[in-house]
Amino acid sequence: MSKNFLTILDLPMKVAPELVLRAREMKEKGYQNDMLKGKTIILIFEKASTRTRVSFEVAIQHLGGKSVFMTSQESQLGRNEPLKDTARVLSRYAHGLVVRTFAQENLEELVKFGQIPVINALTDKFHPCQVMSDLLTIYERTPDFSQLTIAWVGDGNNMAHSWINAAIYFPFQLNMAVPEGYEPDIDVVERALQAGAKIYLTHDPGEAVTGAHYVNTDVWASMGQEDEQDTRAKVFADFQVNRELLTLAHPDVKVLHCLPAHRGEEITDEVLEGPWSIVWDQAENRLHMQKAILEWIYS
């Protein structure tokens, strides 16, 4: 049976921290091999991407494989062919799918009817590859997660959901500040709490950030929510990550952002370009984590 990576919880519990260690090792060694030699991975992206696409294509090359990139306009996904038909056909052409789409259910259907691994490169509900990369970025600086408080400030979106899942496997304290009406999915939260995750939800950014070692944010209106931009800008106005907010955090606080950033909205240019920012290391680590994920799937 194929391994799939649709959420962080698809990883066995012991594998999640092992992937962080493996990605770190790959980064330090500039790791390349030919484990994917003779294999072709198809990237199907219904949403635009820079870091996700390039990091996966380069990761596949570094492991000796080949990639084929398709948008919805270049495939039957944009022409209303049933996903189950796409899954069956592509399973006969290639050895895996990396899919960036809207509905999480799309990935689940590809898994149900296909016979090759499926990797979630982003859906509206989860962004597991990004958060695994972020955990690598944090580990490089503070490897003892049990001593850390990580704050999420902003929307209860796919990134927030993946951070909640990560809190099941990694022993950090997760403080989340979201506006009223924009909370993360209650089912995702309750599952994590029942599994023992340390999560605190609030509507007060200052409360979430107080004492935090890492502060994480994302755009206020994600792809597909552009028509909500003006409304969200007003609702989220007090959730900007700026110098004033960071004065409440740990003195050595670092800031993460999955990019692209809307400078002057969810984060100030001063913070993004300042000594708090580790977003460029965070972006680089997408490559190393993608290689670790691919190795786990195909080993």
C-alpha cells in the first residue's frame, strides 16, 4: 500500500521528529542521491506557487527523479473530469502526485481511486509540508521543543490547522490568537486536545504572544478569499505582527511567515527585514523537508 502525506497525522508519531532530524542531516550534507531514478512525480497545482513548486521540483531532481508540472488548465481537473478517473489514469503514467488544490476531499479521492502516493502541497484545510519545514527551522535554533511556546497570530486557516496537528506530535505550547468568527475548525482542535496537545486559544494577540519564543503569522486573505480582503483587513487590523507586539514576547523571539507576505498588513516590513525574522531560512528549509518527505514515502 502506498504511503500518503495528506496531513501531519499521516506520519507515524515516531516518524514526525525523525523527519525533522533527517531533513537537518540532508541540509548539512547537501544531500543528493538516485533513489527516485526512473521515477516520475506529477505536480498538479490548482493554486499558484513559488516556494512549494520549486522546492518540490528541485527535491525530486536531487533524488534522481523527474517531475511533470500541470495546472488545472493543463489537465482534466479544469474540465470537470471526475477525480477518480484522473487518479486511475495518472497512476498508470507516474509514480506519485504532489497536489496543491482547494478541497482536502480532492486529495482523499485521489488516494481512494489511485494506486500511487499523494502528497498534500496545500489545501484550504491543511499545509503539512510547510509546517514540517517550519519545525525544522525552529529545531535548528532550539531543539528542545518541550521548553518552547509558539504563537500563531491571525487566521484559523490551513496553516493554523497544521500547527494544531503538529502540537500532537511535538511537545511545545501552542498559543493561538484569532479574531472572533475566524477560529480554527473545532474538530481539528478537539482532536488535538484529546490527544494531549498543549493548545491555548484566545482573541487577544498580546495574550498569545506573551513570553513566546516564536511568533508565526500568515496573510489575512488566502488564495480564493480575495473578495474578502477589505472585510478581513478591518477585522484583522489588531492582529498585525509588529515591533510593539513583539515587546511582549521572549527577548530572543523569532518570527516566521510562510510567504508571500503582505508587508504592512499581517506583518510590518520592519519585522520581516529585522533581527526577529527567520523567514528566509524557513523558505530554504522547504527544499530539505521535501526531500525528507519524499525519502520517507519511497523508502
